[in-house]
Amino acid sequence: AELREQSQVKTKDIKERRKEEEEKSKQVSKETRKMLKRVEKNPSLFNREGQELTRQEARHRAKVSSVVKTQEQMHWDTVRARREAKNEELRKMWSGKM
């Protein structure tokens, strides 16, 4: 009878422990879900490891990315201008031949 009671106590302990672990994992997943949502909304506030950047770092990153964007825009503007000039030349050439 004593052995039976001990085994029942053990199973109760095991069940309680399982319940606590499940609640902990739910809590963790809730927090990670919250974090993931924030990352999706504004990825520029987080680094590659998923750690949040300070306000200063975020501001710096925004500045750098805007500079990069403007350089890229300048590049494509020159490419577009070159292409248009070439097309204009070809148009003049062909209109002269007709």
C-alpha cells in the first residue's frame, strides 16, 4: 500500500512539473512571438543576431542606408541619362537617313 501511495505521489509530481514546463514554454513563445512581430514591423531596429539596437545605433544605420540609397539613385540616374542620349543619337541618325 505504501509503495502504491509513493508511486501516486511521484506521478502527481511529474504531472505538476510537466504543467509548469508547458506554461513556461508558452510564456517564452509568447515573448518570442512579440519580438518577431516587432522585428517584422521595423527590421532596421535590430541587428543580425536579433538584438535590439540603441536609438543612436538605429539613427546611424538609417543615415548610412539613406546615403547608400542616394548613391545608388545617382548611379541609375546616370545610366538612364546615358541610355536616353544614345537613343536620341540613334533617332537622329535614322531620321537623317529616311
